[in-house]
Amino acid sequence: MSKIDFDHWLGSQIGYTIMDNVTEEQSLQVVSLLKPKFYTEGNQYCFELGDSPKSVCGFGDTVMDAVLDFNTNIRTQKIKAVAEW
């Protein structure tokens, strides 16, 4: 069995693909755990957790883009809440 050489350009691409897949999997787990509302707004997909104006939303042209945006916003809002506390 050969090892992947991450210093080689192809190995780096494989590494980036693996990390992208891990990031997507983690983001899907957050959505699965928190169960935000899902809907479309215009041509955008949206995940929303909580009630306005304090809700956390994620928007995107694709469902996965909305998931990733939601996950980023959850982390950002959580950091703000801890910093304000």
C-alpha cells in the first residue's frame, strides 16, 4: 500500500478534497443536531434557527452553500455571545 505524498500537487489536491468532505460532514451534523427551519427565499436556500431578530441564518445558491453559511454563522454568533458574557 502506497502513501499519499501531500507535498506533491496531486497529493495536496487529495488532501484538500478530504478536508472539504470533512468540513461538509461536520456542517451537516450541526444542521442535523440543531434542526433549523429550512426554506427558500427568492432564489436562495435558507436555514434559520431561532426567532427574528436574534435568529441565526445561513443562505446559499445551493443547499450545501446554505449549510456551510449557517455553520459559519453559528460559530460566529456563539463566539460573540461568549465574548459579551
